[in-house]
Amino acid sequence: MMRHVLAFDFGGGSGRAVLAHFDGSKIELEEIHRFDNEPVMVQGHLYWDILRLFHELKTGLVRAKHICEVECIGIDTWGVDYGLLDSSGLLLGCPFHYRDTKNNGYAEKSAAVMKPETLYAETGTQIMDINTLFQLLSAYDIQPKALEMAEIMLPLPDLFAYFLTDVKTCERSIASTTSLMNVRCGRWSDIVPKAFSIPKTLLPPIVDSATIKGVLSPSICDELETDPIPVAAVCGHDTQCAAFAVPSKPGQDVIFISCGTWSLFGTELDEPVLSEESARLGLSNEVGHDGKITYLKNIIGLWLIQETRRYLRSSGEDYTYAELEELALNAEPLQYFIDPDDPVFTPPGNIPQRVQDYCVRTGQGKPGSLGSIVRCIYESLALKYRMALEEIRTCTRKEFSAIHMLGGGTKDRLLCQMTADVCNLPVYAGPKEATVYGNAAMQLMAIGAIVSREYAKNVIAASEPVLHYFPREDWFDAYTRFKEIIQKKSESE
């Protein structure tokens, strides 16, 4: 019997509703609704347009019910952002965007309350201003009345699920992005909220992935003229949905890159790595399905290309991604490098100008053409992947024979080949829809249509072909120069 579930996948630039049709051996995906996800700047602050996104979610649900009988719904988003509800369950304003400047410096300020090494040892999370903990601290400073009124904090996938079901719970993988969860036991930390005077009551009950959160509320059923469909807790963090879809075998050590707006470069472990070296290198331990630890490095990813295209379009130059890649292919290779994670590239705006300025400041000269700027971004991303690979090797003492590239980045053949070259490892690109496959597979587990993690991985592997890229060039000298540029930039600050 064919089974049908509905996956909602919200990314930093767009979202979509995808029907997943399961015949017992493979999953066929049918995208039925896609929409933009553009933040809104209001009086100097950047917000997510959360009510518009929920409207798009309902639109996807209505379209789905006219196609097939949907048995379950699952929602994944990016990490760290959240909404606040008051005691009557009403939303206290639009959620802030993690790129909002209000968060700047709060990770550093927090060190006066709790040493970074203590915070890392408790949560395993890379310490960044965007983490939920630091966002809450900044919110306490700029909108204390809202925090006084707040009864509960819900990460975004759980907020959307609450809008659908009236159930206030938090899935474990998204909780692990907050810097408020003890990574060893998978429960909210006792010491972190207390140290920062965050009421423990603000944190919702944590639930496992591949379980049912609740069903569509009577008000939603009446509005959309639909049945009370179950809503599953899939891995709410899209990275963990993608990691679940890596076509690996039990016991196999694999490196993966979930490549989209962010690049999440990591491996799957049974236990977190909480060493001083791991903390110093900014590696993060996140919790995936079944308590598996996804040990990874957060790297700014295709945001740099996406924002370049958006900025050019706003200036009257409308390039497709394919056209930008073609310009990069025709530019001279290995001339200019940037650190993709330099804070200068975090805010929206004129990325091409910032790339040029970075190159000039670091003594490389100025990339003059758009093609040389885009090529600089692609090459720098690949080189940053190599750096992350070496860091993970050092901290895990593991060797890896290949890299699995997942997500939208698999469509960038230039980036896939560059990654194989600079890392000197074969790259297996696919599935490109890893996040949606992971979301759908966990829904199917929640309703009993898939019986195990291993079966789910076999189903996903059978559902989409994988492309192979093999190393063709030696990037040793380029990598050496890349590290020197980053080191000199760091020493000058």
C-alpha cells in the first residue's frame, strides 16, 4: 500500500512543501509548493516574517489534501531562532533573525557569567553570538517586558507545530542548537539557565524525533476543512534531517557536508567530543535521531552566493545561479581567498564589495571582475572544508575515505569538484534532497511504515542517484596560502 506524508522544509532563503510517496522500497518526492523566505528589517532590527511563513505552510497543506490522503506532517527549519508565547498561548512578536545585530558581542559578554570552557563542556555547542542562549540574553536587554510576559520559548519548527496542534514541546535535535541543553543526557541543562537567570519554566518539554507530537487542532481542521492529521516530531534541525539521510552503513565512519545557506561539515559519533581542543576549534556537538551525536563545524555556505545574487538583482543585474557559476569557471583559478566565516560577511548587503575589500586588506590585490569574485567565494568555501576536515580528524582521531555532500550544494558541480580536489578525497554528491528524505523517513517511522533506522537509510539510498567526483588537481600550495592569509588576518585584529 502506498503511504503519503507531507514534509515542510524551511531554509534561510526559501521554504517548500513536499509530498513523500512511499511504496515500501523507495520514496518519491513531489514538491507541491515553494515560497520565498525573506527577512524583514523594521526600525533597525531583522525579523522573520513568521505569520507569512505559517500562511505558506497552510497553503501547502491545502494543496496536499487535494492530491492524496496525507497520513502525517513533519516540519524542519534552521537552528537557534525561536518564538515566545505568553500565558494565553499568544505569540509575543515576530521572532528575531539570527543575523540581527542585537546579538553581536553577547557570546563574549557571557564569559563574565560562565567561562566558555564550562559552557562548552555542558552543552557541546560552538559558542557563537547567534545561539539561542545569547539571543535570549540580548532580548532581555532590549525588550525586558516581552521576556517578563513570556511563559514558554519554542524553537521555530516547534512553534510551527504549535500553531498546528496547540502542543508545546521541543524536539531534541533543535534543542541541541540552543546552548541550553546538556549534550550528554539530552535534557535541558540545570546549570546554564540558572547561571544566566533564565527561568527553567521557559523551556518546553523535550521529545524524541520519529514520534507523534499531536494532531491538527479543531480550529485548523475547521479552517482548512481537513481531518485531524498527526504531526510528527522529526529532527527539527534541518541539518539533522540531512545527516539522517547520509547513505552510510552501520559502523562506517563518514564525513558529510550538508550544503545550503550554511555548510555543516561533520561526522556522526556515539558520544560527544568535549575536549579543550574541540572547544578552541569551534566544533559543535548536536544531537540527531536516536541520540547520535553529529560532530560538526558550522561554516557560512552558499549564503555568500545567494546574497551576492540577491544584491546584484536589487541593483538591476539579474543573474541566475548557473550564470554566476559560468562566470566563475571562466575566471583565473586560485588568485584570491577569503575566510567565509569572517564576521564582515555575516550581515546582508554588498557581498561583492566586501570580498574585494577583504582581499585588498589582506594584501592579495583586488578581484576586478564578478567572475573572479564568485570564484574566490567558491574556492574559499572548498578550502574551509579542508580546514574543517583536518580539525575533525585531529579531534576524533578518525580517518575518512570519502565525503558525502548533501543538499542544494550538490547542484553546484564546480563546488563539488573543488571540494574533491582540495580535500584529496572522492565526493559522493547526493541525495540533493537529503533534508526532505530525512524528514519524510522519520515521519514514516513515527506512523510505523518504516521499522528501523537502517531500513530508512536503505530506502533513501534507493530513492535518488548519487554523483561521484574524484580528485583531479593538487591544491596543497593554495591551501597553505589560504591558511597564511587567515592567520595573518587573525593576528592583525
